[in-house]
Amino acid sequence: MVKTNPAWRALSAEGKTANLPEEKTETAKPRIGVLAIQGDYDAHASALQDVGAEPLLVRKPEQLEGLDGLIIPGGESTTFLKFLERDGFLESLRTFAADTPTFGTCAGCILLATKVLHPPQPSLGILDATVERNAYGRQIDSSIEETATKLGSDFDIGPLETVYIRAPRIQQVGKDVSVLAERDGFPVLVRQGHLLAATFHPELSTDRRVHRYFVNMVREARDSTPHSAPESGHKPHRKS
Ligand code: GLN
């Protein structure tokens, strides 16, 4: 049976879903923002397209409205912070990522962490992890490894190529954080509920498993979220 989706009706009214009216709720493309301030956001947008999501570049806090998920890409976390600390963008991101699926890669992982070292710096503080910036030293600023994953049987079909560029190291994680891949005994891919974080750059490999895994997280969260706003609950990211 084809279900109608109030969120679509709202979007259709704005003329944004002209090609989608026949689709079922469960198969509608998740709308996933990619923070496009700096770094390799285009590669993430292509990866999202490859796995059936609709990428939207986010450059202003108001563009977070109505998104089903968000990727915070790699780049330079200090540069991100300079930009985000203007106009309350950091606070809007924190509110968004507190309950909407968000994937941080490399600098994005640093931004999500509760504690940042080397040197200490502000962050969104929502992923229960201690992250050390540039932990692999200058001589191995970049490397490509083959890494086993624990993403689930559909995904763990062989080693994953993991590309590290001036990568951080996740030194410690809290009890609610699952380690989905490791390098030399340190986590490189972790999940805490609706949050996913990688110290490598999955968008730079042709293997799309990690993006597919994140899009599945987004679909699950979206399809289990009632679209009608609860009477007293604060639901800042949905227009309907
Ligand atoms: N070294 C960068 C930082 O500290 C992260 C590098 C990356 O995102 N590839 O923010």
C-alpha cells in the first residue's frame, strides 16, 4: 500500500518534489546535508548520490531545516570553528546533531567529540570520545590502509580501504559508543546511536559501504520518526 507522507506534502507544496509523488514513504530519497564551508564536501555529495540519497550543501544554519541527516566532512577543524562560531551556527549544529543522524569524517569527527586534544579546542561535544588531532605525526600525514569492519553481515564482505589525511586518533570512547573498525587497536569508525564518526575519508574511496551504512541509519531514523510534532516536544528540524 502506498502511504502518504505529510513531510512530502509540505515539500510538494513548495514545488520541491515534482518527480517523487509515486514513491512510497520508505523509498523516498533521504535528504542529507553536507556542511559545505570548507574541505571535501563535493566528494561526500557524490558518494551520497551513489547510494540513493539526495545531497544538499549546507552553508547557513537555516539550511539545516527539514534535513533527514548531515555529514560534517574532513578539512581543517580550526577553520570550521572560525566560521561556525559566527552567527550562532555552532549552536544550531549542536541542536541539529543532538537528535538527527550526523556523520563526522576526520575534522568532522573532531568537531563531534566531547574532548579534543593536541591542542584542546571547542567542539559540538556530543560524541562521547576523546580525539587527538594530527595524531599520526608529520612523517605519515597520509596513508591508505585495509581495515576490517563490524558494520553487520551485509556490509562486512571484506576489508575496507581507509584513507587517512593528517588524521586524528580516537583515544577513548564512552560506554555507549560502538567501535565499528580499528587501526592499531584504536577506533577509526564509531557509532553512538544516531551519530557516526570516522577518522578516515570514506568519500575518497570507490567503496561506498560506509555511506550506504549511514544512509541506512538516516532512513531508519526518518521512518521511525512521527511527522506530526509532539505537543510539547521541541522539533526544530522539521517544517511540518
Ligand atoms: N588535521 C585536521 C584537523 O585537525 C583534520 C584533517 C582532515 O580532516 N583530513 O582538523
